[in-house]
Amino acid sequence: QVQLVESGGGLVQAGGSLRLSCAASGRISAINTMGWYRQAPGKQRELVARITSGGSTNYADSVKGRFTISRDNAKNTVSLQMNSLERDDTAVYYCNTAVWGLTCWYDYWGQGTQGTVSS
């Protein structure tokens, strides 16, 4: 079994910053892409950013230039630096990754961490 534990959410004023972290632990032989998703009240969960094991990244248009995703392959961690936060960034943020399980990749999610941006 694999666990993803997130940390770093909180309350911040518009224009401020938050840094989210996620650590994967358990029976891990290989990890594929790691990413962050978010879900705002009344909206569907959406991709925020993701990063491959080789370091290639892609971002949602709404966060480009403001958010930066990074990972430490040796520690199986992924982080999301969020700058210039806007009220629309308020959401529960979820860490996601796929872990190799002998014959296929298994998808795992963290429990979510709340990020709230006030005006």
C-alpha cells in the first residue's frame, strides 16, 4: 500500500504565497508523474500542475507564471510553490501520483489540504 501525505495548506491574503508538500511512502518500486489537483466548492476537480520523473512540467493556464511544481525523486516528494495567490485559487488541493505495482500503474491520491485566499 502507498500513502500520500500532504502539508502546507492554510489561510493567506490575496497576493501572498503558500507552499504545499506531498510525501509518498509505502511499497514503492517506481513512481510516474506526480501532480497537484484542486477542487473548489461546487466545481470539478482540476489539474493544477504535474511533473514527470524526468522533470518535465505542465501547468493549468490559470496558474502559469505564478505556481511552480518540483519533486525530489530520491525522497518521493513533490511540492507546489504558489505565489501571487488569488481568491479563485481557494480550493482543496490534492496530491496525485501513479506507482508501479508489478503489472500496472496504480493511481493514488492524498487526503487533500485546504488552501484559502482572502481578499
